[in-house]
Amino acid sequence: MYSLRNPTPRTNVSAFWRRFLRSLQGDKRECCIPVGVLAGGNAAAEAALPLETGGILLGCRVGGSVSVARFLEVRDPWASPSSYRRDHASAEGILATELGRLGSEPSLGYVGEWHSHPLPCAASRQDQREIARISEGTSSPIVLIVLTPHATKDGWVAEAWIAMGGTSSPALIIGGEAIRDSS
């Protein structure tokens, strides 16, 4: 069973994505987020203003890199302009529902967390520590995406951190096409 507690990657992805993700293996920390997928996270962040919001990320991974296919919102009824806490039980339920709905896409699973900051500011030390804590006990990369409003124009900026084995580091975000399972 693929869950928040068992983030073992599934391996059934299209040939294009297998080649792409293999090219990212090694010590590189990269996160692929297609523009259309990122728009889903941006829309949820915009709708939640002036509060923070967040949730979990669905995608796949190879080596130290992650490809995000969906932003799933897990609402926090106590969110504030400076605080968001993801409820574990709610996230498990949303993940199980989404994976059940995606029965034909077995390559997708839990790859990380996301949340928004209503003001233009980077991932906090607390954010970095939390994603490192989530990654403890797993050799699979777990990504954190923090969405913040652009400081000088309309739109949102995404920042990524990838953690493995209890340590986190910044990740380069690259664009790409949406993940499709063609097997």
C-alpha cells in the first residue's frame, strides 16, 4: 500500500519519464513541476488568501529527483496568515481517495508536501526542519514546495526543498510536460 507512512516509489512510468528521471539521478536535487500542475497549487493558494493553505503532492521519483503530478489540498480549519498544519488523518484519506480514483496510473504516489505563504517569503527554518523530519527513515526523496506571491507582479513563486534520510537541501524547479502513464 502506498501511503504517507510508506512513501516507496511506484515504478510504472512512460518511457519518456523514465529516461528523463534517470538523467537526474545522482546527487542532483531537482523537482519537475509542469506549468499546468503548478497552476493548481497557485489557484488553491490564491483562494485561501489571506491565510496559508497546503497539502500533499502526488507524483513519482527516481534517484534524488521528484516529478510532481498533482497538488492535493488538505485544509486546515485553524490556518492563519502565518501558520498551516497538515492533519495526518485527513491527508491519508485524501491520498487514499485520489489513488483509488487513479487506479489506471499506478506510477503516481505520495512524493511530498506543499503549503503557501501569503506574503513573499522563503521557506522558513521550521519548514526545512519539518520536511527533513518527514524524510527520516526513508531513502526516498520527499519534496517540499512553498508557494509565495511574487514580490513585484501578479502571480506566485515556487520554492522547492528535497529531503532524504533526515536532511534537506534546496532543489532546482524545472518545468515539463504532465506525467502520463503509457504502459
